[in-house]
Amino acid sequence: MPMASTATNFSLHLRTKQQTPIPKPTHRSFFSYPNSHSHFNSNWAWASVFYRSQVKDMRHVVSSYGSLRSEIRTQTSHHRRSRFGHVHGKRVLVVTNKTVAPLYLDKVVDALTRGNPNVSVESVILPDGEQYKDMDTLMKVFDKAIESRLDRRCTFVALGGGVIGDMCGFAAAAFLRGVNFIQIPTTVMAQVDSSVGGKTGINHRLGKNLIGAFYQPQCVLIDTDTLNTLPDRELASGLAEVIKYGLIRDAEFFEWQEKICRH
């Protein structure tokens, strides 16, 4: 099979899917949207997280459908016996945007607080888009953290795509000279690329990502059910990024992608 065939097959597959209104979620899993317009083998894309990740301890990358609720609860319930797992302290700030918040913010807050009455969760909802990845928008995160009187034991949670992850991570690196940080990526590109490696930052009017820091998340929680609400174009662009990893670096990985694609 030619090298470009994997991308072509996925592109043709995605074009056959019709965009449909997002149905109401069920309780079958944390981010479950049955009868969604996007269906694919999650193992195909998310193996690339492990393939290219620079997270120091790969046990802190959790990737599967419906994983987020159980993982957060497992870690937070552990607080009764030790140090609260990935979430440090009793204060959490969830950073998200206007697109993701109506879909998943309440679910994340519920997962963080159910059975953990001592945990207090604040949230800041930013405008959606690369054009808002700037200092003015970043200040909204700092404003919320300071107004909420968060201390060094708090945890910042990035709930969204790459822009949210970059901005929340940079805010965590800078606030009080560094606080705990968790990534919950909700796009393919964020799940396989920007949520791992520790690159955080914002744009400057003279260039992209010129202001930032390398700051590793405590963990990356990937629930593939979040991809059921992605537009087809966003889904395809993320999968193309995974294909690129095989094309530019590892023929064996690319051949494995083709085998998965055939199924």
C-alpha cells in the first residue's frame, strides 16, 4: 500500500460521516456520546502518545474511553490515605473555554468533588481560538486564581484543546512560581501532541509561542469519548499528525497504522 494511503483512507472515511447535532450524554461512561458521527479505533491514535511522549513517568498518562471519571476518583479518594494522588491540596482551578465548558466542565467538577467534600473547585472560562492565546487572556487565569486566594498547594486543570493546555500550563508554571498542573485534552491534536512534552506558552504579536516555559504536567488524563463532539475537520487533522509521526521517523510504526486502518 502506498505511504499516503492511510491518510487517504481516513479522509474518505470521515467524509462519509454526516455532521449531526450532539446528542445528550448517557451515564455509560464519563464522556459518552452514543450514536456520534465519529467512530474509530482509539488504540490507533493514542499509541502515538506513548510513542513520542516526554512525560517522565508514563504511568501518569491515562488513555481510554470513559477513563477520566474513574481515574480522578481513584486518585482523589486516595487522599484519605496519603497525598491525594495527582491532585494536590484541596483547591482546584479548572481552565477551559466557551466551547468545551458546556460539554464537560460540570462532569469534571463532579468527578473532582464527589466523595471529596473538602475539595473546592473554581473555574475560568476563556474565549475559544488561537487568536486569544495572548497575555490579555492569560491574565484572566491569574485574576481568577488570585481572587480565589489559591495557594501553592492548589492544582490547575487544563480542560480543552492545545490552546487551553498551553495557556493553563504556562499559568501553572508562573503562578506563585509554580503549582501542580494536570492536562485533560479534548481534541486529537492535544491528546497526541500538545498535552505531552511540557511545552506551554502564549503568542506575541511578533511571533507564535515566543513567551512560555517547559513545565511538565503531573499527569495527562485522556478520555477518547471527548472526541465524539469534534468536527470532522478537527478529527482528521489530528489523525494526520499521528500519521506524520510514522512517516518522518518510524516505518514500523507507520506500517502498524496501516494494518489498524484496514480493520
